[in-house]
Amino acid sequence: MSIRGKMLAFLLAPIAALLCVAAVIGYFVANSNFEKIVTNLSQEIGVKGSDIVDRWFEGIIKEVKILAETAEVRNALLTGDWKSLMQEYLPPMLKTRPHFETFFIAYPDGTASTTAGAVINIANTQYFLDIFRNNKQYALSDPELSRVSQNVYVIVVSVPVRSFDGRLLGLFGATLPLDTIRQIASEVKFGQAGYGWIVDQSGLVIAHPNKDVVMNLNVLRSSAQGYKGLEEAGKKMLAGQTGYQKITTKDGVVEYTFYAPIKAAEGWSFIVSIPEREVLGLVIPVITSILILWNNRSSCCQRNTFVQQQHDETSSQPCNSCRAIW
């Protein structure tokens, strides 16, 4: 190798080493920033999505409370005569509120009368116990089969009814078809293919764009149905956490699931699932910009080092007159 080649190799060696170091650092910078960006996305997407559903539930609960505080409901519970309430007062209100399936009242012994004309006993239900024993201001039930419509799952929303002196007279309730909740969840969309869904406090999927999944998939046992990563996310959901998880569906689609608790529905979580390609489409341009800035800084440092080396070598070379002597 010529002296020029040896000098060039000597000069380029540290630059190559710097490039390798820059590449390694760049990898960790990219990975770190990817985690930060996706974590921020989980806050933006999951939390905002759950807030939308939460506000909707708050509106439903407020609506049920307003009906519970009417004189007609109080009188029916005080007198034990529900005929006028169920046949005349509530049916017109039900027609103007298509998101509800039925209204009903229940007495302290569990006897309940509904707008559908049925008289049932709900003393053993959890929502009845939540109102009468646990003194809750409202209760949401687990999904259950409707006693009015065949093969329809509903959620029961119930609130206490009190006399003017504060005595608990009974409860007023309404049933919400799961399809109504599914429609609300489906309105929360992200990008081209992102979709919203809901799990209850047991991990059961109660709202999802794919109706075959509703009431048939529990996130805590999802690996048995071919899902990967969803069980880990499910445990965090039921713990009331906010975050994200990369999962693979039973169809082999890789998705990012962003989840957050629904405050109005204790133990429930709202989830937004987005295909990996869309998430990467959001994150990669940001990371690319970061890496370009990093590489520009690294290149600047490398150029400065190279110029300094050239300066040092030039300074160390003999002058023309000395070269003639050499």
C-alpha cells in the first residue's frame, strides 16, 4: 500500500468508528423515541376514546336519575300501584328514547314491574344489591339476556329512588341493548382502519365491530382463540391501567391496542385497535426526522475532526525548502 493509501486509511479509521458508534446510538435513539411516541399516542387515543364513552354513560345515568326523581315514580313506589306508571306515563317517554329497551321499578323485596308488562323479582341481582345494600348512587349490571327481546343482551342501569325525607323507596332502572353500546364505541375511529371496542370488569368483550366477537371473547383467555399478547393487555385493562400493547389477532393481523378505563363503568375499559402499518405510518416520519438531525450533528462532528486532522498534518509537513533538503 502506498504512503498516501496508508495515510487515507489512518484518517478514515476513526471516522468509520464514529459512524459505527453513531449507528448504534441512532438505533437506541430511534427505539427510545418510538416508545415515547407510542406511549403518548396511548394517552391521546386511549384516554380520549374512553372519555367519549364515559361522557355518554354519564348522560345515560343522568337521564335515568331524572326519571327516577319524578313524582309518578315516587308515588308508584309509595302506593304499590304501578299500573298508571307502566301503562301511561313511561311508554311515551320510552318511544322518544330509542337507546333504551325498557324501564322498570323495583321494591325493597325485589319485586319489579316493567314497561313490557312483566313482573319479575330481581332481589338476587348484583345491581339490586348495589343499590339496597352497598348504597351506591347508581349501578351498571354485567351483560345479561333481555327478558323482553329474544337473544338480545342488555346492560341494566339502575338508580335509587328516595322519599323527600331521604328514605329509600326502591329503585328505577332501564335496560340498554349491547348493540346501542357497540354503536357508541364504533363512532370512535382512528385513521383508516382503527376501531373502538369495550370489555367489562370480567374481561368479556361487550362491544366490538365484529359481532361474532361480542360475548364470545374474554381477553383473559384470548390465547385459546389464537390471539397473541392480548391476555397481557387484558390483565392491565382489568387493573384499571392506561397503556398500549402490540398484539396479533387470530387472523394474523398485527395491531396496537390502546386502552384506558371507563370511569363511569367500574372495571370496564375502552380500547382502540390500530393496525401496525398505520401506527408506523405515524411514528416513522417523526423518528426519521430525529435521526436526520442526529446524523447531521454526527456528520458535523466528523467533518470537524477530519479538518482538524488535515490541519495538524499540514502543520507537521516540512516547508518547500526543507523538502528539497530531504
